[in-house]
Amino acid sequence: MGQYYNLFGQKVASQYLAMGVLGSLFGGVYLASGGSSKTPATPPINASSSDEADFIKKFLETSESAEKQAPAAAPAKH
């Protein structure tokens, strides 16, 4: 019916070889793309007092929210 290949002393049809190759390919891609998505770690805040640490945290929050709201500005052309 189709072409057969001799693998390890057994006759194997070409459609089974194709299904095995495609299954291995898509299975490998699925396994490689999975996994946990960890959030990037921020560096520790080395503040001398809790007030300073609170100020730094609030500043970072406001700057991140400002970046999300404002569109990315085009770089200046020289």
C-alpha cells in the first residue's frame, strides 16, 4: 500500500515514521515551552530606616504606574 522502511529488522510504513517524527517534534515543543513563569526579582532595598524604605517603595510604584499609562516616547533624532 505504501513504502516500507526496514528499521531494526522490522518493516515500518512511511506514514508511521511521519507520525512519529511529528509527534516527537510537537511533544518536544510543548514540553520545552511549559514551566513556571517566575516574576523577575527586584533587588533588595537597603534603607537605613523604615521611612526611607516606604518612600522608595512608593516612588517605584508611582514610576511604574506612570510608565504603564504613558505611551513609549520615540527617541530623539539628531
